[in-house]
Amino acid sequence: MEKLARKIIIIGAGPAGMCAGIFAARAGADVLIIEHGSEPGKKILSTGGGRCNLTNVRMGTEYYPGTDAVFTGDALAAFGPAETAAFFDSIGLFTADRGGYVYPRSMNAASVRNLLVSACASEGAEIRTGVRAERIERQGGKIMVRTASETGTGTVFCDRLIFACGGTAAPASGSDGSGFALLDRLGIPVTEPLPALVPLKGDAKRFRALAGIRTHAKASLFLDGRYTASDTGEVQFTQDTVSGIPVFNISGAAVRALKDGRRVSVVFDLLPEFREKDLMKTIFSRSMEMTLFTALNGLLPGKVCSHFLKLAGLQDSAEQDIADAGEDRVRELIRLLKDFSVEIRGHAGCDRAQTSTGGVRTEDIDPRTMQVRKVPGVFIAGEMIDVTGICGGYNLQWAWTSGALAGKAAAL
Ligand SMILES: Cc1cc2nc3c(=O)[nH]c(=O)nc-3n(C[C@H](O)[C@H](O)[C@H](O)COP(=O)(O)OP(=O)(O)OC[C@H]3O[C@@H](n4cnc5c(N)ncnc54)[C@H](O)[C@@H]3O)c2cc1C
């Protein structure tokens, strides 16, 4: 007797949902993807500054700090960057390695979205846009999804359900957190989602004068005065936020610590490649007639030099030569530049976040299949799972990894 195709509903046509749909359809399932937005994969269009950094050849659990390493490692071992490359090849997308960061060959995020949509169609995974999943119920051996659209409400039944609704970051692209409310009715616990890869708000008086500056620095996170994590790269100051990739990469832990009522600060080293004593030597090896401002300006943008000369109480010395400023005061200035602490009081919110931490707990999910251990037939993929990567293609890799594993397993 011919085996009936499994009916799978996927909620959310983002990267995780479409990837799951393609793998499930390839395995012979009858797939319906419902998407409440007017188009599939809207968020993909804004990824990587419109270029979509879809994965990274440097892969490992260390790129998912604060995440369950055993769970993430098991899943990445089953479907990692090599499998991702083969997947994109299979749907006709050429990719390009740019120093380990992998992009579509076209350097155009729309190519990724369009080829995923096209592969869904050719594999037979139907995408229905403008349809919102509103309630999930078990009915006999089936799972019932109540939907709402402009034309009214409806019900669809399936054997297996994959949640791929995203987290709470960038809600304008569709991930409004409504998926988590649906899980609640199924008794699947959720750790409160909080923004990550997000600008941090702090004691603006300390850095407002630096607004508009982008400079190479190391950003170290301290929680209740204890060093927790750091990253180095281009940091950016605005009127009221600090951002840039190093800040984004420590922001998830900072936001959660703030939520827990902990004291959070970020210490910037604006000259991370130099040791204090080498800097002293370098500055004092210059012509003693060079002004202190000019000596610093050889290392840092002028706005940064002015601000730190002022903080060190040296603004009057800016036009003085190095010798007049004196060794102790120059040392103090260098200390400030290498140990510039900003107290963090908040963040720029979900609208400005690239991802969210929290979601479905990894201990509740089988890492080989993404099935919820206590709720057979229900699978989770993508950002809804409490797995958060740093910048560099790691969050999309998680969408492909979890989407592929969920799609394949749900079709079995
Ligand atoms: C500006 C920006 C830049 C980024 N750049 C990168 C990058 O270069 N590299 C990288 O790795 N990561 C990047 N990310 C992160 C990456 O985009 C996400 O990790 C990824 O999109 C998560 O995929 P997902 O499928 O889990 O969720 P989403 O992409 O959020 O998709 C979820 C889908 O579900 C739909 N949905 C939600 N609820 C319902 C419902 N109740 N009914 C029906 N449909 C529903 C939503 O409309 C949405 O289409 C970036 C994020 C942002 C915001």
C-alpha cells in the first residue's frame, strides 16, 4: 500500500521556515508554510547590510556564547557550513567566501530570498502569505492550526507542526513574538526573549562628545564589576548609544544582566594593540615640540583626542608640546584611553536589534531533530530556540541548521 505523505505545516516563511519546507518536501511530505507578512523572507532582505552574510567558514560553539554548547554543537555537526554550501548549491545560489564570511555571489540579499522562494515552489512546499497562525489545538491524532487572514478565519490540519516564527528582533519584518504565545498553549515553556546584537545605552555624558565617531577598540563587558566577555573591532558612538560589532557581540549578555538587576559596564580600550608602556615610549620618542594633540592625532581621530584630553584635565595642554604636559599626566591620559568605562543602563530596543536571546529552552528540544521532547509532532526552528550567535553569519547558519534538521525529521 502506498504510504500517505505526511502533512506538515510550518508557521513562518523566514529562512528557518523556508529551509525546513524545502527539506521536508524533498523527503516527500505535503508542506504548507503560512506567513502572516505580505511576502516571505522579508527579514533576509535587510541582513548583512543588504548583502546577507549567510554563514561563516569559521564555525564552532564558541561563536554562540552563552548558548548550550552541547546542543548547538550536536546540531551543527549534523548540519553545518559544508551542508549549508551544498544546500545553496542545490537550489542554484552561488556563494562567495569573503575572508571566511560567506555571502551570495551576487552580494545581494534578495538573491537568497528569491532562490529560497523559488526552491519552495519547485519542491512543492506551498507558501501562503497574509495568513496568521492564531491558535494551535490537538484534535484526535491531528494538530489543528486556527488561522486568520484578510478574508476571514480558517482551520488547517496537519500531522506535524514546525514553529519557525523568529524571535522578537526587528518586529517590522514580521517576527513580533506571536509564535511564543502559541507555544504557551501547548505547554512549551519559553525563556523571556530579550534583544541581542543591539546598541547599548549608557551614561551619555561620558561619551556624547564622541557622537559620530567610529574607531577601532576593544569592548569588555563587566557584570557587577567582574570581567565577562570582550570583542575587538570598530565601535561607534552616538548621542546616547554605543554600538558596532564588538558591542553587539557582548550586548545579549549585557541586556539579560540588566534585566536581572545587575550592574553592567563596558570598558573600552581605544588603543588595544598597544601596551601602556609602549605608548609612553612612542609618545615621548616624538619631537618634544610636537603638541600632545598632534601626537595623539597620529593614533586616533581628532574628536577622540580632544575629548580625552579634556577628560584627563589636559585641554589647556593640547596646544602645549609633549614635554610641558609631563610624564604623569600623559600616563593618566593613556590610562583613560585604554580603560574608558561606560555604565550601561539600557538598550536601543527590539526595533534596532538583529536577534533575540531566550525562547524555547534547548533542554526541551532534541538537537538531532528539533522536536520538542515532551510534545511529539511539534518541532521548533530558527531564532525561536534559545541559541544566539555573534555577528558574522552565525544566526543565519542557525536558521539553516535547525530548519534543515526539523524539516527532514518532521517528514519521517
Ligand atoms: C538588520 C538585520 C541584519 C541581520 N544580518 C544578519 C547577517 O548578515 N547574518 C546573520 O547570520 N544573521 C543576520 N541577522 C539575523 C537573522 O536575520 C535572523 O537570525 C534570522 O532571520 C532568523 O530566522 P528565522 O527564520 O528564525 O526568523 P525570521 O527571519 O524572523 O522569520 C520568521 C517569520 O515568521 C513569520 N511569523 C511570525 N509569527 C507568525 C505567525 N503567528 N503566523 C504566521 N507567520 C508568522 C514572520 O513574519 C517571519 O517572516 C540580521 C538581522 C537583522 C534584523
